[in-house]
Amino acid sequence: MVAIPKAAVPCSRHGVSLGECRIYLARNNAAVKILGWPLLLLLAGCLGSYNRPIQLVSFVGPSYPETARLQKVEGTVIVRYDVTVEGVVHNVRVASAEPPGVFDDAALAAVRRWRYNAPILDGERQPVRNMESRVTFVLGNTEQYDEYE
């Protein structure tokens, strides 16, 4: 008998693991003759359809710029970046910022330290281009700690 390798990943199309999807085919293709082509198509769908969206696995928050904190300025930076198949963030750039130039460096530094599990499409890890994230700077309750500095 020829065994189709077992893998410990889910089959997104059918909601079962590939281990549950595996079938032992007799050398004379008796299983194909008995069970028919629909079963083989189901198996092919399981083997070729493992997909997973991109997942953020390590997040570093930004450091609040001291001058902005002292001036009580809040803002937002939209950051664009790419993610490699290893999950590393690169090509980080500012798409827009409000107020411009105040929080850019802090937002870029934080996003460069993020790590992802790259998305999987048909069982293969894929790079992602032009991801976009909003990094928001809000003072909130940090003012209560001013006297301890």
C-alpha cells in the first residue's frame, strides 16, 4: 500500500485534519475503483487548500516622544510595510501622520519590531506587501506619573 503522508495541519476547506483526510491507496488502485473520483477530489482539496491569514505574534508598543508628551500632543500615524515569509517587517514607511512629523520616528521604530506568522496560501507561506497599520498616540493616564520622573 502507498500511504499519503500525514500532516498535522487543518484542512480549511473541509474542517478536518490532513491526518483524517489521508487515505491508503492500494497499488492496484482498488480504492480508486471502489470509492471513485469524488473521494480523490476531496483528498486533493485537503492537501492543496491549507490556508491561514497573517497573524501578529509579537507586538511592541511605541514610545511616546518626550516633547509631544510635555506639550500634551496626541496623534496618529498610518504606517505601511511589507512582511517577509519569515514574518519580519521591512520597508516600513509613513503613509500619513497627524500631526505630521511628531510621532513618525516612534511609530516606525515600534512597527519595525513587530513579528508575524506569514500567511499561508495553498500550503505555502507568502510575503505580504503594503500592509497598513494605524499607530495611535494618546496620553491617557500617563500624566499621573509625571511627579515620579
